[in-house]
Amino acid sequence: MKIVFVSVVLNSHQVGVADRLFDITGGNFRFIETGQTQELDKKGGEDFSSRPYLIKANDKKEELYRLIEEADVMVYGAAPLEYLRHRVKTGKLTFLYSERWLKRGLKNLLSPRLFRQQLFYHLHCHGKPLYALCASAFAAGDFNMLFAFRNKCFKWGYFPPTPEINFNEIACKTKKDTEINILWTGRFISWKHPEMMIGLAKRLQSEGCKYRISMIGDGELRPIIENEALENNLNIKFEGALSNRKVQEIMRRHHIFCFTSDRQEGWGAVLNEAMSNGCCPIASSDAGSTLFLVKDGHNGYTFRQTDDEDFHNKVISIMNNREQLMTLRKSAYDTIHEQWNAITAAGNLVRLSKDLLNNQTPSISEGPCSKAVE
């Protein structure tokens, strides 16, 4: 099977899937990087230019179009529409890889890029083997609202590297901690809602809970949050901006991870990372990754992003039940290491592609490439 993936950049959230697809296909995989060198956002700070399957677009249009035409399967990510236009003409199996289209609600309908994509879809893609890989639990609903990809949506996401660690070792190091260690990490900006950790700390303090909160990252709101924590004598440590390696080391020393973003969080790979390092997530149900990754009472809890009381109660509930907390942490770890990881995602994509190419009912019932609810 020949597979081509077209996107603006090969980054750390996609490279694991790309590496595995190269192996599974016996080298019949290519990743076409369409961004200009100075524009590329290589998340994680790594350089993947030596990957044998990577092709930089530059001026090689004839070669790229040949690869696109010959591939059995193409995945189209954030890239110029011309590549999707050329592929759709072949009538061959294609996946559009996308976060939700309406992060800002109906305001997004004013986006020229979305308008062009919608126009192209409705004029040229109906009845074609074009499916959606949804990198958000809300993408299928957005597509459905815009009369696109109906009954043609599958779960997908971002797949950062999964650490090679042993949960039992993590558990042993944190099991006897007298305080519950709670972590928040991200940019200190409005739609990630770091201020919610101040409210949580005040509630925990008022109820006499033994807690320690760590907040990692920088941003415009950090001085405000830090000052409020100081004025109220809250047990919050501000770590500043750290390397991804250091962030994951810190995750392993914490029991709970709070993910407070609103609907503008398209996915939120930090949730994958926290769960894979043995944190129990308390996650906003508005963020793109939450409803795919977190199952209430099984591997963590979700909360309504606008409901502080719901958030506080979920945290306190599991703080008061150490045995349940350990069970949830282990299940969160297993969710990523056994299902929501790059190796599983790549294998499921190949399996789904074979089902569709052979006109069979898709056979994946859970995880990446299972059916997404519209």
C-alpha cells in the first residue's frame, strides 16, 4: 500500500505516526512538507529533515503530483488546497485531517480559508471517497452542521511521543506523598484559563486539604496569577517555561493534571503527555482531545469548563480517595500506552484504509480510526 501525507510541516505530534507508516508500508510512505523553511513550526524543537520519507515541496510540483496520483491513500492536513484539489480528481481514497472548523462558533464562517474549503468540498467532493480524520471530539459535529463528511468521520488526534516508563515505578515514588501534587501546564493566556487554578487553590485551602500545585509555562497572564497566589498565600509553585523533557519528568511526580482550556483548544497534546506519564486528568470537556481520551470514572474526570464548582468538586472527590486516584492514574497511563499512541494510530489507519478500499464496513470499534459521533 502506498500512502502520502501532505501537511505544512512534519512535527513531533505527527512524526511517530509517519515513522510507523514508513515501516508498515515497507518504505511506501512519503510525507510532503509544504511550508517554507522560515515558516515551519517544528513543535518540540526537533529537526526531522533526515527522515527518508520526507519531501519538501519547494518547486517539485510535477514529482509531488505524481506521488499524489499514484498513492493508494492520501492524508491531507494543513496545506494549500491545490494538493487536495489534485488528489480529488483521481477519485482515490483520501482523508482530510482536521481539528474542529468552528472553534470560535459561527464567527469562523467569516474565514476566507474555511469558505474556500467549503466551496471546494460542496462543488467537487460529494460522492467521492473523501473521509475526515477528526483531531477533535467536536470536529464531526462541526462538519455535520456544515453539511460535510456526514457519516464519513473517524477519530484521530495528535500523537506526541509516548515515554518508555513503568507505571509501577512512578506509583511507588508518589504513593506515600502526604500532599496531593496537582499540575497545570500551558501558556498563560485567556482561553487556557490558568486563573481557574487560583480558585481551586482557595477552595482546597479553605477546606484544609493537603495539596501542592505546580504551574508550568509563561504568558501575559502569569504576573497577574502569580501575584494573586502570593497575596492569598496559596501553595502554588510557578516553574516558568521548561523543555518538554523536563515537563514530562515533573508530570511523573504529580498525581493530578488539570486541563482547563475552553473550545479554542483544538486538541491539546499536553493531555496525552500527562496521561502517558501517570497523571489522573481532570479535563475540560470543551477542549478537543478530552472526550476522546478521558472516560469519567475510568481514567479521570471531565468537567464543564464554565462551572468552577464542578471542577473543584471533581478534584476534591479524587483527592479524598487515594485508592481510586491510583486506579484512575493507572487507567490513564494504559489509555495512552495501549491505544492512543502513534503506533496504534498508524496501524489503525492502514486497517481502516484496507476496509474502505475493499468496500467493507470499517472494523475498528475504539480509539484512533473508530467512528466519530456527529
